[in-house]
Amino acid sequence: MNKIFYLLFCLLPFTNTQAQIHEIGVFAGGSNFVGDVGPTTYLAPNEPAFGVLYKWNKSPRHAYRFSYMQSNINSDDSDSKEAARNQRGYRFENNLKEVSLGLEFNFFDFNLHDSRTKITPYVFSGISYFLSRYKLTDTQAGTTAEGRSERRKSIAIPMILGIKSTLSPSLILGLETGARYTLTDDIEGSYNGNFGNINNNDWYVFTGVTLTYTFGNKPCYCAE
């Protein structure tokens, strides 16, 4: 009876904590915009982006993830392959700050308690809340329109694809790109400026590397 009690005592924390290992780290890379100003290439980082992130690994296959990202997003009609945009000559910039919360799913088991090198592709989605303030310039007319002094608030749906690998028992390196579909068409000021396609919402993309440090409880292994 004592042996059974001891076994149950060890298994209980094991079931609760074997996957509850945490990660905290940084993101560094670039950003680009897809909307009514500038080129429409989805992967074309043109401004630096940085951020911090936290993950709570609930199993070797999934984790809850929270992140903060920031970048000065901009785009220019002169870089577009569309003749109409070249002739129009708009340019904008927007200082954007974002927080995201959602679920990261690993294609392969990514057991952080395993000392061997692990590698897996992963996807992430959830919800993003961002603040932005645009400045739109008409280079042909030489005029500039700015957004309201307060930051605009909106929601986006993040769709991230990446690959990650353990560098050591405590360090994980990842490479990812993540498009955000926003629920607004005014990141570049097109809604108030009455131009572009009002039926197409804006996108912005973060592409870069993540480096996270792992910490947390290890599983309880009972002696036989």
C-alpha cells in the first residue's frame, strides 16, 4: 500500500508539470506592409522590427504564446510594380505596436525535457491588438496628412509559420514569418483619404528570428 501511495504521489506532479515548462525571449527581424500604398509583395521586409515573447508549453505539441512586437511600418508607391501607383506617388509611415495571444502548434513532438537536439516546424494563430498612428504623404502634391493625435486601436488575426530547434537544453532558436490580417483599412490612411479599395483590409508582416530561454518545473521520475 505504501508503494502504491508513493507511486501516485510521484505521478500526480508529473502529470501536472511535465509539460509546464516556460520560455521567455526576444524577436528580431523586419516588417512590411500590404495594402493600398506601395508594393503588394507579402514577404519584403523593409523596416526593422523587434519584440519579446513568452510561451507556456502545455505539451510537446502545443503552447500558449504571448508576444509584444513593434515596428515603424512604411510603404511607398514608387516601389510598386503597378503603373497607377507609381503615377499617384503616395508614401506613408506608421509606428505600430502590437500584443498577441494565441496557440502555437508543433508539427512534431518538441519535448523540452529531452536532452537531444529537437527540431520542428510550427504554426501560430490567435488574436492581436495593435495601436498605430499614420503619416501619409502625397509626393506629387507635396502635402502630408497625419492621423489623429491619439493612437488608433484595432484587431488583427495573426497567421505565423516557422521552424525552431534547440541549441542547448535551455536555448531555442526559431525562424518565422507571420502575416497579420487586420480588421481595418486605415493603417496607411486610405479610409480617411478616400482612395484604394475599401473592400480590402490591410495586412502587415513580421519576419525574423526568435531566441528563447527555457525554465520551469521538470517531471518527477520515481525510482523503481
